[in-house]
Amino acid sequence: MIFVSGILDESITDISELTGVILGVLAAILYAGTMIFNKQIKNISVYDKTVVQLFVSAITLIPYCLIVQGGNLISFTPYSVMMLVFVGIVHTGLTYYMYFGSIEYVNVQTTAILSYIDPVTALLLSVLVLNEDMTFKSFIGAVLIIGAAIISEINVSKKEGKN
């Protein structure tokens, strides 16, 4: 993860960068908690889980966005509203619906392992779609993440007797 993130490409020279790293680690911990929490909830539909989590996320992010933007909300145009609705429904709502729906059929370890592939996917898409450069460290990080995911999945399968 460290190699893929690019944190080693430049040194941390400002306290705000260190704060960003710490917040990123805390986000990862909260994300892991979300996966475990969702696995434990049995009597709530996937749709309800998705709606509640997106609602809580929105309520949490509104004050943050107001603080970061200095109290000014972005100006809304028909295009920005259309894009916001599209991103909200397709890229967030549908994606989370499928994600939380799959948790019911996959164990927590496998879900966690699959989520590690997110940064690798983001890295590959940034190279393929945005024509960004892939550094040697990024490549090594991607290989390490995929290797760790494969090894972890093999270990989970052995524990479950799936060989």
C-alpha cells in the first residue's frame, strides 16, 4: 500500500501531509470496521444498509465540506446537478448496493482481501485512462498487494478446508 500510494516518492515536509497520512490510516481502520459491522448485521436488507450508510456519510460530510469551502457551497448548474445525481446513484449507490449485497455471501477475510485490490485498480485505471506514469515503486507496490491478497486468500481457503 505504501508503494502504490506514492508516499515514498516525496518526503513529508509539512505537518498537513503527516496529518493526511494519519487521517488515511484512520480511514482504513474505520473502513475495516464497516466491513466487520456489515457482516454482523443479519436482519437488515442490503438496500436498507446501503441507504443508512450513505445517509450517515452525507450527514458527516456536509459539515466537513462547509468548513473546507469556507462556508460556501459550490454553485449548482444543471450539468453539475446531473453529474452529482449520476455519481450518487451509479458510482456510489449502485456500487455500495452490490458491495454490501456480496458481503452476505463472502467471508470477512475475503472481503477485506478484495478491498486491498482497490488501490491497484485505481493505479491501473489512472495509467490506462488518465495516462499517468507508473513508477517502479508503484509497480512493486501493486505486485506486493496482489501477492499478499493471493497468499491471504490461500490461507483463508486452507482454514476453511477448501483447498
